[in-house]
Amino acid sequence: MCVFKSGAFGTVLVLDGARRETGGGWLRRAHAPRARLADPQNRPPPPSLFPGVIQCTDRDEFSYQEMIANLPLNAAAAPAKRVLVVGGGDGGVVREVCRHASVASVDLAEIDGMVVDVSKKHFPGMAAGFADPRVCVHICDGIRFVTDAAPGTYDAIIVDSSDPVGPAEVLFQRPFFEAMHRALAPGGVVCTQAESLWLHLPIIQSLAAMCASVFEGGAVRYAYTTIPTYPSGQIGFLVCAKAGARGAPARDPATPARPPPVGLKYYTEALHPAAFQLPAFARAALGAVAGGAAE
């Protein structure tokens, strides 16, 4: 894990760390794999140092955090009271969830406590939600946490995961989604990071088809946001609505049920349905599963 300063993007967090140390003061190894701190002269580090992936920056993090939180919370049939965030140890999603006055409790299940510590130190704006008394942080296996939850515990579950490789791969598999479906109350909503249309369309197709079978009787849609520091400048979300009580049909997640909270910089009520409007090539690939019938 690396933290450095950028003139264009402010503080930047990169996972997987630097490949090597240098003698020029670029990075100081703390206690591996602890965070490595930036050059005190605020010079941007050579790209060759970072084989990892940018996770967040001060400049554009809000476009991702606001969308992954507000798309499900504003689409749910009833205002959410109990919310679970899986991953998201930087605190950005928690911050956005806490803007909603209806929310009575927020559980954060994060497997790596170091992410929380680094965010509190280097990204205080994102970590601000940790001070909210409604928030309970659990440093644990998120999959186990969801599996152990009683049926119908949560009104919304938000999965702020990394890419579906390595340890995070299980967060994209059917048993995890079945566990989330079970942990959701009727009419509840899951929103999970769902990759880029430009780079990962086959993964999105497979994930959307699996979600449609798990959320039978519900609704599954793909939406996206723009964020310049992520690969291709675009990242998406699968929003999965569970059927209501006694089999009542789920609301279409593309239609907001209530206005957004105040203080947002990216998400708007008008942007909500627009985020589900996909380009022709994506509509042709995803069809009715997660973006409407192909034209």
C-alpha cells in the first residue's frame, strides 16, 4: 500500500505497494506491508514504482463514493434504516451513507484494518464518517459477516470491492450474492462495484446473469459513473433489488424514490436514471439483464 501526493489529484492511495525502494527519498518503507509515505518535496513518483492500482484520490473520490451509496439508498422502496458496507475501509461509502437521516445503523465489514488506519491519517475527508455514532466498524472477513447475519437484517448492502482477482474474487461469486440476498429485508437493495464497460464487459455479462438468477422476482440493473483516475475513466455498479414482501415486485433501481441528501458534489436526482442509460454496444451485450433491451 502506498500513499503519495499529486499536484493534480491531491493525496493518492495505491494498493499492492511499490516494487522497490529508491535512494532519492521517494518512499519510506514503514513496516511491510504498512503504508509507505510520500517524498517530502511533493514530487510525483515515477510510474515504474507502482505496479498496483489506484484506489482513491482526493480529487475525484466523491464521484465513486456518492454513486455507489446513493444509487441503492435512493432507489430502495423505503428509506433504509440498517445498512451494511462490505469493504470500503477508506470510509468514503460510510460517509455518504451517513448523510441519509433515515439510517439508524451502519455496519462496516473490512478485512484489512490498515486501510482504515491509513485513511484516517491521510484521507480525513473520506474517513469523517467513522466518527458518526451510528457506525460500527468490524475488522473481519466480509463474506463470513454476511453469511452470519440473520435473514432480513439489512435494508441495503453496499460492496465496495477491488477487482475480481485474488482474494476479492469470492466477492463476485454466487455464494456471496446468495448470502447477501438472504441478509436483505424484502424490498432491500444490493449495490456492488461492477467494473468497466470498456475493459471488463464479459465479466459484467457473467456477473449480471448470475445476479438475475439470485434476485429472481427482483430487478438487476447496471449503472456507471465517470472517474478519471480509474482505468478507462469509467466504473460501474450492479444494483440488485430484492422482491418485496409476499412476492411484491421490486422497484426499478433506475427510478429514484426520493430526493438526495444535501451536500453532494456529483450525484443528483436527474443523474440517477441517466446513470443507467448505456451505450449501444453495452445494451446489446447486457440486454434486459442489466440495461434494458438492445435497440
